[in-house]
Amino acid sequence: MSSSTAKAARRKRLPALQSHERQSAKTRSLKSAIFFSAAVLTVSDSCARGERVDLSGPAVARALKEAGFRVTASKVVPDDSVQIQNALIHLVAGARLVVTTGGTGVAPRDVTPEATRAVCDRVLDGVAERMRIEGAKKTQFAALSRGVCGVRGISLILNLPGSPSGAVESLRAVVGLFPHALDLLEGKTEHS
Amino acid sequence: MSSSTAKAARRKRLPALQSHERQSAKTRSLKSAIFFSAAVLTVSDSCARGERVDLSGPAVARALKEAGFRVTASKVVPDDSVQIQNALIHLVAGARLVVTTGGTGVAPRDVTPEATRAVCDRVLDGVAERMRIEGAKKTQFAALSRGVCGVRGISLILNLPGSPSGAVESLRAVVGLFPHALDLLEGKTEHS
Amino acid sequence: MSSSTAKAARRKRLPALQSHERQSAKTRSLKSAIFFSAAVLTVSDSCARGERVDLSGPAVARALKEAGFRVTASKVVPDDSVQIQNALIHLVAGARLVVTTGGTGVAPRDVTPEATRAVCDRVLDGVAERMRIEGAKKTQFAALSRGVCGVRGISLILNLPGSPSGAVESLRAVVGLFPHALDLLEGKTEHS
């Protein structure tokens, strides 16, 4: 291929560049996400006791980075409502998005959603709904997930399930919403 | 026209007549909706201050009329919970369906859903869910809408987003439910 | 055995064996469901007064048996919140799954969801959501159903609509979740 042909071919690739300019909401989210800090909270008795290696927390952190967030902190706590609430309050002070993994099921020790509601100003029902609807495409048991998404101050808190794959898939179903939601929480809005 | 041609023409018309007879739930709703009054409440700081022309309220009123409702009142209030609650209570006194537009997002000034819950006897989660699910076909950000639908006495209150197109599309996703729901609220039910 | 006899035997046996091997989540649920007891509560003024034959309760009981549950009790109460709550508390004492039919609509006498919430420790939003989403495939009015699913102790309570067909269809949309959920409620979980 001659140099000029290669150039022409490259020129043909331009529509790709143009489609980059007519960039999708997803792409825009990715770009603005880099301005937002995120923290990960693993909620698990066995991880907190050191009896099990936390795979979910690191998997969620990687998925957040892939989505363009700066992961600035991570923590592990047992399935204890007070400890979860304290950790959420602490992490929200330093991050615009705090993502938990674990404790969202129907077992008696699953208390993450209640602890999250306790520290949130408002709950965004549509975000949890979207995770369950997307999850239902893989397993009917997504309907049993009780995870919530809420607002505390100008930060968001999101509950994900405890398994690494479940956590990452649930996060991916909704992470594209957060840069826009975080902008709105700061009062950046085109209409008032 | 010969008798046989007339017959053929009639035969051609019949499917239309038959489909009219096997009329869809949507058509039936439209017919019964004309017996119901509706009011529109625009919730917007800038419209209330007169700094912006209210396009959403009139757009919602038109969509309600198209769906067969008699629009008997409309009002504009700022994003203030007490003023929203007072307006809802006032409008419900004169209309079976009160539709709000604005204040359903995640920004700090968005308080319409909380004000609506405060004046409702019950909330119909499935109606807001249906608006979000339909909305998700156009934009993922429908998941961030916090609008609710509730019952106050024998009236319904529905929260729609603030943009004219978002408001009208959300309304259309659920307006067909209301004539039946309003009948039930009056105690008109085939089973007891 | 001649080749043709073997073929006939295989023909007879194979479909069963193969479908057993490719056993779906539904089949697996069915197997574990036989360990769980269930009770049915019909909520209806007219049935409680003996003015109407209860068709929904028996239809729900049959559907539960088909799903592998042992139906150990059934009861009829009027649309009265205190009587519903007392019946739920009583039935939960003897059954792991209590299914109600009736009183989930928007009419003023429909109080089953409120009575259910009052006796539940937690509500599983995703289960009601799943019933509404499945129901919407048949009728838009599924969005008006206010039925909930909640946890009381180690038992589940599920609200179904009042019509026999609506009740059975809603039950079938979610019954496959319950054996797993009931295992989790007993603390049977692969992760902790």
C-alpha cells in the first residue's frame, strides 16, 4: 500500500472520529467521570475477620477505574449496621461516589441496604430497579437483591451484591448514570 | 353503485367496524377519560419568577386533552415544598387528576416527589416504575427520575419531569391507566 | 432386546432423561420447594360474608402445589387491616410462605399491602416489581397493582391480586424465587 493510499484509508476512518465528536452519552460519561473520586466498601463478616480474601472490592475498584473514576479509598467492614453506617459517612467525606459490595441479599445478616438508607438524604429507586432489570437478563434471582442507591450531601452511595461477577455486572448496568447525576448534585444543571 | 359493489364496499369497511367493536383498552380509556377533570401544576423557580416562559405546563395540558381529560386549572409554583403541597391540596379539591411538571430530578432543589408523598394517602409504585421503564427506551437517564404517582382522596397526583418532551412522553406512558384507576377510586369496581 | 425395541425404549425414556439433565432453574426450584410449607389467605369482603364463592384461594393453592409446595392452611378474611394482620401473623407461625389474594388494587377498601407491610421485617421490592413487569405483558393495568412481598422472621409473605387468573399468573412469575429465598432466610448460604 502506498503512503498516499494509507493516508486515504486513514482519511476514510474519519467518520469514526466524527462519531467520536457526536459522542454518545456513554462516552461523555466516561470523560467526565475522571473528575470524580470513588471509594469502595466491602461488607463481609468473613473478609473482615481475615478468613476470606476480598475479591469483590478489588473487582469493583477495577470496574470503577475502567469507567473513568479515580478510586481514592477502600475499606472492609463486617455485616454490622453501625460499622457500615460509620464507614459510609467516613468514605462519603472523601469521595463523590461510594460503592458497597455485599450484604444486599435476604439473609438475616444482610443489612447493607438498611444501613445505607439510614445515612442517605434520598433514595433513587430507579437506579436499583435498573440493576434488577438488567440482572434479570442473566438470573431470575436478581429480583431478590435489595441493594439501593441513595444521595448523601453531594455524593452518591450504591449497593452492589457480594459476588465479584454480580457486583461488576450490576455496577456496569448503572455506572453511566453517575457523572451526570453527580453534576446535578453539585447544582450543575442546564435548567432551573 | 350496484348492489354487489355496495356489498363489497361494506365488506371492506367491516374490518374497521369490527376493530372498533373489539376496541382496545386504550380506546376505551380515551372514551371514559372525558368524564374526568385534570389540573396541571408547573414546578419551577424560574417560571414562578417570570424569568422563563412555561412551555411544559401547556404541553402537558395539551397531552391531557388529547387523552380525553378536561383540563380545568393550571398553576405555577417555585421549587418550594410547602408551596407545592398547598397547590396540590388546592388543585385536588377541583380535579380528579393533578399532574405536576418539574422538580423530579436529583438536584438539591428538586423536591416535588417529597412534597407529593407528603399530601398522598398512598403511592402507586408501579406507575412511576412504568414511566421509568418506558423512558429507558429513549434515555438511560430516565432511571434518575424520582417522580411518583399517588392517591389523595379519590384523586390521583402524577409527577412528570420538567422538560416539555420528557413530561409529555412520561405522561403518555401511563395516562391510559387513569380512567380505570379513577373509576376504582370512586368505588366503581366489578368485584368487591 | 432388538434394535427396534431399544429404539422404542430410548424414545420413551430419552426425552424425560434429557430434560432432567438439562434441568432448568424452575425444575430445581420445584424439587426443593417440596420441603416448604405454604398457606393461602383470601382477602375479600364478599367471600368472608359468604356472598361469593372463593375461587382465587383454591386456584392459588393448586398453583402452589404444582410448584411443589405443601399447602398446609387456608383462610378467608374481609378487607380489614387488623383481621388481615392477625391472619398473617397466625399463618406465618405455621408456614414458610404465606400467599394472599385480593385487596391489592387502588380502591379505598384495598388494604392488603399496608397490612402486609405492617407485619413484615423487610420488603423485597424486586419481587413485586417482577410481578408487575411480567403482568404488563398481558395488561397495562398490572402497573396499578400494589401487592408487596416481604419477610417476617424466616417466612415470606406475598400479595397477589384478587382475580383467580391474575393471582395465578402473578404467582407463577415469581414462585421460582422462593425455595432459594427461603433457604437464605434459614441461613443456608454458600457465602458469608
